Amino acid sequence: MMRILKPICFVLLSLLLIMTLGGSVMAVGEVVLSVEVTGNQGVNDDRILRAITNIRLGEALN
């Protein structure tokens, strides 16, 4: 019984691992490399960059 279950479990775990790792790699398109603030006159650049919360360097661009 154990001889049959070991290969089946190995195959299922391998497929699960491939699907999770492969899916995340395939989902990534463009990646945020930097954020640049231009054109502002009255607000400090650092203040604007601290207010941006939905973009992080290295994450996929939506």
C-alpha cells in the first residue's frame, strides 16, 4: 500500500509546486523599477513618495 502512495504523493506535490511557482513567474509582466516625481512646485518630493502606498519597487505593474 505504501509503495503505491509514495509515488502518487510525490507526483501530486511536484505538480502543485510547479503550478504555484510557474504561475507566479508567468503572471509577472512589467515591474516597477523606480518612481519619479516631476512638475510639483508646492509639495516636497519626499512627502509625495510617502503618500504613494499601492506601488512598491520590484512588484508587478497593474
